[in-house]
Amino acid sequence: MQRCVVEAVVATPAGDLRVYSGHLSHISSGQRVIQVRALMDFIMDAPVNGSAWDHTHTPDWTEGMEAPLLPEPAVLMGDMNFTHDSPEYQLVCGELDPHFGRISHARTLVDAWTLAGHDVADGVSIVDTPWGDIRIDHVFVTRSIAPFVRSMTIDSSAQGSDHFPVFAELELPDGALPRKNGPP
């Protein structure tokens, strides 16, 4: 199965925000570790490297629009196919030390689930797996917007998929984020 991540820049009243939706491999941790390393480099370097849409294309391809700049604030969400105690989670959020807790750094993200007040080990987004009822669907945010996470829920009553939908609410005050692409 081919896996992908979709990137968008969303203009909000608070400022511009990168949003990523992804689906990682379900086959093995080894495959996901490779995917997560590449994904984290892509997300963390994007504001410096710029978008895939550059100024070298003809006006026909870009419909005359300027290439968007990429803001630092970002949200990564989707079916990550890993749990909180996996090596992949540590690559995203930082390693877990038995004495000092989660050791994050400038190139890690923060789990919106824990920011919303939940225990990292709680929550179920898929049931009846060989590993039990687990949370493998995540929302991660950059540190710059971590203070704005207000809630996160999982709708365990939803039908239509083998996964339950997850919802994260961010309360971003107007002008809280830097605007890179002009007014919405």
C-alpha cells in the first residue's frame, strides 16, 4: 500500500498554520520509523526549505499565484499506526526517560491528547486489534501552538470505519500566529 502525507497552509484569523494529514504503514515498526524520520525532517525543515510550489513553474501551472511561504506553526494528524509506547512515538514527541519523563527538543512535536489533559496511555481509536483496544490515531502540534490546545476527544460511537474519529480543538486568538501569506 502506498502511504502519503498531505500538506496544506490554512489562513486563519489567528495567522497562517500548516496542517498535515497522514497515514503511515501498518506493516511494521521498522517501516514506520523510516517514514517518521523522513516526515519529521520534512515538517521541521519546511519553513526554511519552503514549499514544493516554487517560482520556477510557468504561470499556466500556478494560475498566476505566488508561491506560498510556509509558517512555523503546524499540526500533524492521522492514522499513525503506532501507540504511545513505540519507537515511532518517541521520534515524534521525544524519548521517555524513567526519571525525567518525556525529553522533547526543538525538533519534536507535542501530543494534543496529553495537552488536553489525558494520560498518554489512555484513549482508544481502534478496537479488536491483535494488541487490544488502542490509540493509533493522533494529533501532534508544534510547541508554538501547544498552549492553544483546549480539548481532544475520540468519538467511540461513530460508525463507518474501523477507526474512531479524533477531534482536537485549538483556541487560537486573532493575530496569535505570524501571518506569512497575507490576509485570508
